[in-house]
Amino acid sequence: MLEIEVAAAKIARHGSVESGDTLEMIERPGGGFSFVLVDGQGTGRGAKTLSNLLATRAIALLKDGARDLAAARAVHDYLYTYRMGQVAATLNILSVDFQSGKLLVTRNNPAPFFVVDHAGMRSYNEPSKPIGLEPMIRPNLTELPLRPYTYVVIFTDGLLRAGEPYDEDLELANFLAGWPAEAGRSAQSLTETIFQRAVALDRGAPSDDMSVLALAILPREPTTPVRRMLVHLPFEPL
């Protein structure tokens, strides 16, 4: 039996109340799950409103059975028409598709994504443009098999900027190259390790909104197929 683990962490730019990144999850009508990560242009309330709007539209399309590529293109067309090519956003859709038995990563994001498995670390960094600025922008689609000891890491560009004000670099590719895939560590441990390294490089005051999402496919002993989800959400009461 295989088990899919997904963990995410996100934080707003220092001094900003809200992050301009939005992360949403949906159960696919044909079986499986999709995770949509959008980074709206800028930061603060305006960026949050934009990213929330785009993520909601992508989720609605996926819920109605649209394929990931079609959903990404439709979200781009909507943003380009709605804001007349004046506003950009990055879009990632990470899907576990039980019908095809594959992992699907759809990307409109200059930032790469990474895969770690028994063969080592691979960076998927084909040229990719944000949505919203040009009329014919196309997303990149990567299909991966559902195999044990596979980790996928996607993120917004704020993560890669961690440490820039201090001339330091997260060196994410080097870190992931040393991640012991076959040790079977949890997706949460991978997410937290990356996230804490990034925040530490910014001296606890992130210079940009940052989000990271890690998915792990791990072998498990056959057991009752219970699905669980745990969310931690700090907030200031009114």
C-alpha cells in the first residue's frame, strides 16, 4: 500500500498582514487530489484578493472535471481579459490523478519545481512565464509515475529570494540533492526543514511572501484506508 502525504507552509512578507499567496485543495471528480498555488503580483491585500480569485476559479474548473492544462489556460485567459494584460500571477497545480495513476505538475511560474526519488534529485526548470501578461501564454505540464519514495516540492518565488538582503542563498537544489528519499521521512519534515531554513536566512523577517508545498509518496503497511488532514493556522483574535 502507498500513502500520499502533503504538507505546506506559508508566511507573509515582514510587515504585511496578509500573504499574496493562496493555496487551495480539491478532491478530483475522477479520484485523487489537486493543489493549486497562486502568487499574486505584489504583496498585501491587493495581491491576496487577486490570488484568491484565481485559485478559486482554478479549483472550480477542476471540480467540474476540467483537465489541469485546460484549467490553467482558462485561468490565464480570465486574468488577461479581466486586467487587460496589466497584472501577472504565477500558478502551480499539483495533482494526484488516480484515473491515470500519475502525478501531474502544471506550471506557469519562472521558479522551478523539484522531484527527489531513488534516482536522485531532478530540477524541472523549463522556461515558463507567469499568467496574465500576454495573450498566448501556455503552461508546462509534467507527468510523473506514482512510485514509492517520491517527493515533489513546489514553491513561490519568495522562497528563492530568502537571504538576498544579506547576500546569502537558500541553495535549495543542493539541499534537496542530499535529501535521503528512501529513508521515508514525512512530507511535513521536508517542508518544515526548507521553510525554517528560508526564514532563518531572512533573519526571521521575510522580504517577500513565501510558500512551499511538499508531496511525498511513501509505502505503508496495509491498514484501514482512513484519510486525515491536519491544519495549523495562527491568527490574532479581534
